[in-house]
Amino acid sequence: MNTQERKDRFTEIMTTVELAPDSIENQEEVEALMLPNMTLGLSDAPLNNAILSEAFRGNEEFKIKLISILSNTSMKSIMDKTKRDETPSQDDLFGFAISANILWAEGQADLLFKTLGLLGQTCSHFDLEIPEMATIILRPQVEVMKFSNTFSPMELLEDNISVKEAIKKMKKVAKKTTKKDKND
């Protein structure tokens, strides 16, 4: 995709989400929410990064609609291709991968695991690789790991540490880590 095609596709996706009804009465209406042009371009890194960026800026209702639309569109495309004995495309898989990243960021574990389950089943059935974007959320977070030895679990459980003390310790660890990174 070139830059203009990305911009057009991004606008199309965001407009679809914005125009989706705020409240939906039944499951059939939820399942009917889909993107025009189906999953076209969703595996394009700049496009999916832009979608994620906009999702994290949006309110909860926007995120719910976006996740529903992406998941429904991916599922419909995969089902249609299965009926035609075709293999799903990377774009089809990325609808689930983008949704999984949004769900992870929102702390929606139940829906996250369901989405990853659908993605995993699809990839397993068609002998496809799971997109790295979907599994990156399962890797250790380096920034978080910096603080792993900062606090004793018992100290946190006993509530012997004030917020002020915690922030002071975290700043100290961050400074040490930054100095260490510069020396490496």
C-alpha cells in the first residue's frame, strides 16, 4: 500500500466505526458490523499501527465497536474463504491480531483469550503462522521488568510502603538502568 491508499483505508475504517450504532439491540446486529472492502490492508504495518494509535485515543465505546468490526470482518472473510477451499490471508489474521492488542491494553482478559483462540484455531487449521503482532503481548515487557527486583512482594502485601516511597524507589531503579544502558 502506498501512503495515499493507507490514508484512504484508515479513513474508511475509522468512518465505519464512527458511523456504527452506539447501542445494538441483538447479536445479529453486532455480527453485521463489518468493514467495507473486508480485511484489505490490515496486515500493512503503518496502517495497523495507525489503527492501534487511534484505538488507544478513543473512548471505551469506540474501542468496543472497533474490536467488534475487526473481529466480525476477519471471521466473515475466513468463513467465506473456507467455503471456497481458500486459505485466509494475512489481512484476515490481522483483524484478530489488532483486536487482541486492543483487548490486552484494555485488560479484557476473557475476550483477549477468546480472540487469540480464534486466531490460533484458524492458523492451526490452515497451517499458518500466527502474526507476530498477536504474540508480542505475551513477551516480557522490558520496562516493567526493570522494576521486578525493586519491591519485595511481602513488602507490597503488608502495605508498609507509601506511594511516595514507591515512586522514589522506581526513579532510583530507572536512573540506574539508564546509566547501565548508556555504559553498554
